[in-house]
Amino acid sequence: MPRSGNTERPKDTDETKAASSATPARKRAPRRKAADVGAASRVAVAPIEPPVAVTLAPEYVNEPSDGVESPVEAPAESPVLAEAVEDARVAPHQYLTFLLDEQEYGIEIQSVQEIRGYTRVTALPNSPRHLKGLLNVRGTVIPVFDMRVWFGKEAIPCTPLSVIVTVNVGARVVGLLVDGVSDVREVQPGALVRPPDMGVAVNTSLLTGLAAIDDRLLTVLSLEQVVEGMLAA
């Protein structure tokens, strides 16, 4: 008879060993380190900024009407801006400039036919002082007018710089005797202004306008008015 308190441990059988080997032992989850928790607590979280409110101009706001959005109308273009854009599209005017007593005058370059050095002209008896004479230009006889005398300046002998500018005015071809040719100037349409009203003593009908060139004024002549006046005088 066995002794009390002495319990014999059952022996492991083959079935018990197989069951223990088939069931894997449960692994204990690794303990989180305190250092990792502390590092996570130090991560800065950026605050979420509220959305920025955008206010649209009244002309850009679509007011719903029965579920249909009205089209957005662009603001009307400024009249001043439209005029500036229109002037920029226009090509500048070109003027041939010549000198009379160091005063610079300009005429439309499209009317100029030829620029030639001064040659002797044939004077006519009982002719007005501003008519210098007649000149044969390749078989065509044209009148030559002294621009100095026409503008009330003193007549001077011609110099090597004196030139005759042949111009076309309508069906007429005439020559203009000037002290010298200066240059071809470009003037924007908006830069040419009308001369101010200076009373009846000064005839401004011969002028197309005035243009500021560097630090001086360019006097642009109305070639048609000038030639008609010289022929009628």
C-alpha cells in the first residue's frame, strides 16, 4: 500500500509529448521601453491653422438663382487704358527735319521726293522774294522757294550745307531751299500737340503741331498749307 503524501508523478507518454510539441508556447510581448515613450511624448504637433477668408468683389460673385449660376462678367476696360493700347498699335510718324537759323522744322517723310545739294537756279523778273527761281530736275521744271525768306528771316548766300528738298504736294512738285538737313525723327501720335492760341497776330495754320525732342521743340509744318501759301503770295 502506497504511502500517503507520496504521489507518484505520471510518466509522459508518447501522446502527451506529441500534444505538447504541437502547441507552441505563447510568447510574451516585449515590454515597451521607457525611453521610446518619452521620445514619442516630445514630438511637436503643428497646430491646424484656420482657413483664410477670401472676399470677392461684387462683380465676381455668382448669386444662385433657381440652382443656375449666372456667368461672371469681367470688369469693363478703362477708357484711358483702351486709348493707350490703341495708340501703341499705331506706328510712329516719321518727319524729315531741316534747319533754318538753327531752328528745327519737320515735314512728312512720305512727301519728300529728293534731297539734293544747292545748284544755281534761273531767277524770274518781278517775282516775289521768297521765289528763288526755277530748276530743271531731269526734264521737269520746278519752282524753288527760299524758306528763310518765307518765314520772314534775312536772306543769306547759300553755303555748301544748303540743300534743296524736292517735295510732292498733290499734283505739284516744288523745291524748298533750306540751310541744311538735320535728320529723320520719329514722333509718336500722342506726342504731337497743337500749338497754343497766341492771338490773331500769329498764324498757326501752317503748323501741324509741336513735338518735344530731347530738350527742344520740333515744329512740324503742314506742307500743304505752306506750299499753297507760297504759290498764292
